Amino acid sequence: MHPTAAGPVVHDRWVRSPGTRSSTASRVSRDVGVFEAIGADHHERVVVGHDPATGLRAIIAIYSTDLGPALGGTRLFPYPDDDAALVDALRLSKGMAFKAAASGLDLGGGKAVIIGDRSMITDDLWRAYGRFVDSLAGAYITAEDVGTTTDDMHVIAEETKWVVGRAADDHGAGDPSPATARGVVRAMQAVASHLHGSDSLSGARIAVQGVGKVGSALVEFLVEEGAEVVIADIKQEAADALVERFGVKAVAKDDILLEECDILSPCSLGASLRVDTIPNLRCRAVVGSANNQLATDEDDNRIADAGIIYVPDFVANAGGLIHVSAELDEFNAKLVSRRISGIYDAVLSILSQAAADNLTPNEAAVRFAEDRIRREGNGVTFRHGGQ
């Protein structure tokens, strides 16, 4: 344990072991050490930062830097305890590694979580967090995520250059949420083509769970495509605003998973697809922006057994990562748009490969991502300076 200069206390723990990557338990036992907890999936590094002066309690998890520096957003959330925060960081960082690999990006996977909510946020906290990120010397590059904004990234950037997702007028590419939503639409169009031979979403009934930054942008795009949209959100005022703006239908948050629809689109927090919810689904496909939609690996098979096509979240929601990663070079809007549009072909390829190899789409996508990391990665851990 060592304090960073004028910054938070940093606890740096890392592990890397060869072998097959398996799923992390949903909780970390009090009797299990940190190496056992992060070693289950062979994460490269987990760093814990604490700044008592500002109340910052943060965890940065790096799954892999084989393909490049680990890029992933910072999530602000009132986790019930440290265990829940650690598990979320571990699962999210693994998903980011697969997302980058499946998207053809030369990036690794990382994620940060901050325990708390907006009531605790000050510029001093973000500056402390910026120093925390900077202490990793480019091994991890942060961006916005659930609970954080482009304005937050602006303050973080006062302390570190390892940040993307800033506003367009602040040397950034702007909010990545619309890009994420665009990618989800392309994934839905691929599913439509797979099922019907046409990628049109006109007349398709699509249920959107969660209408935050990404979900609301998705609703707008789907209405433009002529889809019949049903929505729900834990914040009723958010749902009401979209009903008034677009004329979509809103249902109670507990009813959205029960809606009969062509496509269910989880766009809230993860783990909505569980042993208790999957039997009640009334959709032909699941295509959403939420990370970690499957509560467990077993839920992937449960969905397949129900005859539902599940497009892996790390494939469908890659548009945001593609968007912010373009800030690392000179931003090229046409290239970004082309890469996001490429999610369509990626989904079709995964669905085709899954059918050919008798796999679920999730298994096929994971295998593709892991193969690319193994094939193209240079095996270098603990890289610095954005190498």
C-alpha cells in the first residue's frame, strides 16, 4: 500500500495465470483472498484507490492488455458493499476486453467503478480520481459510463491524459451514447435479416428496458426505422418524456420483460436475464446495450433452450467503444460510422458460426474474441504509456 503524490491511496494487486478463462462468482466470499477472486478469470490487475479527503472509493480492474492498453468507462453506482463493486468491475472489464477484440480494435479491456452517487461528487473528487487513473501510466484509459458524464471527463482530464469521451468542444468526440445506440440498431437489423431475409425493422415490435442515455437514443432511432416501440424505466418521468415526444407505449418497469415482442432490448443495468426471468420472456431475440445481461453463464443455455436468439452484449453495444477509441488518434467520423455499421456483419457472422458449430451465439462470440487475443496479442502484461 502506498500513497500517490497528492492523490489517493492505491492498493495494487495483480495476477496473471495461463489457462482457460472461466466465469467469476457473483459474490466474493469473505474467506477468499483477492488473488483467488480475480484469478478465477485471470485478470491482469486490480487496483483499489481511496482518498479520504474527498470520499473517493474506486476500483480499476484490468482484464487484459494483450492487444493494447485497457480502455473502459468509469461507473458511479451506490453498490451495497465492496464485494458487489469488485464483482462488477471484474465482470465489466472482461466484457470490455471481449468487446475490443470482437470489434477488431487494438485495445485491451478495463473498467472502473466508484462506490457512491452524484450527491458525493465534487471537482476535487474527480481530480483525485484523475490522479488515480494517471498512476497507472496509460495501462488503463477511462471514459464515461453509467452515472458519469462528459463534464466529469473534463475535470478528470485536468489530472491525466488517459481519458476519452470528452465533449466535442473539449477536444473530444462527444457523448458516445448515440453511437452505442446506432450499433444496437445495426445488430437488430442483422437479426431481422437472419430471421426474415430482410433487415427492415419497420413494423417490428421492440421492447426497450431502460431509457437512459443509450436507451432514449435507441428509442429515437427505432421510431425513425418504423418500429413499434414499448418502453419502461425505473424513473417514470424518463419514460413519460419519451411517450410524449415519440408516441411510444410505456409499461411498468416490472412488466417490460413480459411484453410480447420481436426483440427485447435490455438497456439498463446488467443481469436482467436470469433463471427466474428467462422462462417468462416472450420475444424472438434479445439485442440490447446493457453490459453483462446474462446473470450467469448457464443463462446463455437457458435462452438458447427457449428458442430465443441472444446477441452477445459485447458485440451489440460496441458502438460506444468504437466511438471513444477514435479519440486516441485523429478523430475520423466517417471511419467511426463505417466501423459501427460493421456490427451488422459481425452479428451475421457470429450467428452463422454458431449454427455451423452447434454453439450458442454467445459461445461463438467469446471463442472469436479469445482466439483473437491469443493469436494477435503479444503476451505483454503491465504495459505503460498506452503502448
